[in-house]
Amino acid sequence: MHLSFTPPRQVKIGDAAAFVGSTPRAIRHYHEIGLLPEPERGVDGRRRYGYEDMIRLLWIRRMADAGIALDDIRDSFTTGTATADADADAVGADGIAGILERLEESLADQEAELRRQRTAVRRMRTEGSRMGLLSDFVTERLKSLPEGSLHQADLDDLLVTERVFGPLGAAVRAGRFIALATHPALREESDRLNDAEEALDDSVAVDDPRVARVAAERHAFESTLHAVIEESGLGEEDDALFDAWDALHPVPADDEAGPGSGKREPGSMSAFEAFGKMPYDFSPARQRCMELAEELSVRDSPAT
């Protein structure tokens, strides 16, 4: 039985593109970058593609679909054809194997990043959009608080703290907001003081009596808050946080740097760096108020 149809010995670029599932534009690009040799042209001046060209196009399409960069595909073909002896095919196979190994490693990294992103999205859906922006190490300490007991400003503060000092620093800082959330009188006084400090805008002179008065009130409040934190056991919880962090992130035997060594966590920055990069719209009067409150704190701190 004879075939009633005789396949063409060569095809034009449109037919070649249709067969391999590509486009003429893509094939022309392959020619431009040296991935596919220029085929012979017919009497009409158009490219003609034969069997070997189609095989190479199929290879290119399959490898590109697998995520291999065109430059890597070209290099693998070049390596395989640059050697004229019998080991040429083996050399080319080794080149492709190396490319595939690197591709698999890259895909594994992408999968890990996708899992991290999905975990972050899931946490934001579960914890709420703002709470979920914090790491698990921080939110774990806040889970026992009643819903709505944390202010937006509290979560914003923790977000900045985590960026500067890492999850451990933010988890320790969270003790402050736990105390405020569980002591209504403290929360009320904190809100009042925040409003008083915000009122120290650019219209207030640095030597205005209100500056010193608010500074003294802030110092008194911070002393009271510190006492509440210690009496409620939150201070002891802070110590436990360091132990928990060390358990989750053991220090290698040849690395003696610990939480108190000055070695920062990956992605964090020093307070000095943060001050130069994180803007705070504080008026001169408010900055002076902060300085005075700090001076009072130093004055009243126990001698060492």
C-alpha cells in the first residue's frame, strides 16, 4: 500500500513554527542569537527548513518550556558540536545535564519562595492583615490578647521594630503593648500622653513650659509601665523569649556570637542605620521633649 501523500522535503518558516508550536518571530530570534543556524533559502529568497532543523526546533521548544534559558540552550548545543571526536555527543549531554541541575536548583528555590509567600498570605488571612504582617515569633506572643485590644499604632510600632531589630526584638517589644492592652488605665494614660506629644508641633517653641511638663509626664508613665511589666511577669517572659529564640536558632559551635554579642539577625539593621533611613516627622519641640524625658530616665536610673 502506497501513501497517497508525499511529505515535503522542506517547509517555510510559517509551517515550521506551526508544527513545533512556536511563531515565525521566535524562530527569527533563534537565528539572531545563534541558537538555530540559518537554513538555505529557496528561489523566492525565503528560508526553507528541513528535517534536522525541525528536530532542533523541537529540542529548543521543549527545553524552553522546561524553563531553560535560550542562552543556556545555545551553549549546550555549541558544546556538543564544538568537539569533532566521538565524545562530542557525551560532551553536549554533560552540558545539558549541568544546565538541568542548575535549573532544578533554581526551581527548588522558587518553590521555597512560593511556600513562604503562601504561608505569609495564610497568616495574614488568619491573624488579620496587620497582625499577619508580623512574623510568627511575634504574633505567638500576642495571640492571647482580646480581639481589638491592640491599636493600629501598636502593630505599626512592632512592624518597624521587627525591621530594625528582627523578630526577637519585636517579640520583646510586644511586652509593652501586652501591658497596655491588659491595663485599661495605663492605655488611657498612654493615649493621653501620645496626644500631648503630638500637640508639640512646629508652632511650639522648644523652651515652651509644655515641653518640660510633657517630658516629666512621659518619664513618670514609663516608670509606671516598667513596674507593671515586671510585676505582671512579662519581664520573665522576655527572658524566656531569648531561650526560645536560641532553641529555634542554635549557634554553631565555631560561632560564639549570641544574642548579646552584637551580631544582628539577617535582614535587621542597627539603630543608627535605622535613624538615617526611617523618617519621623517630629518637631523640634517634640524632639526636645524626648531628650528631656531621656535625661530624667538616666538621672533616676540605679547607679551601676
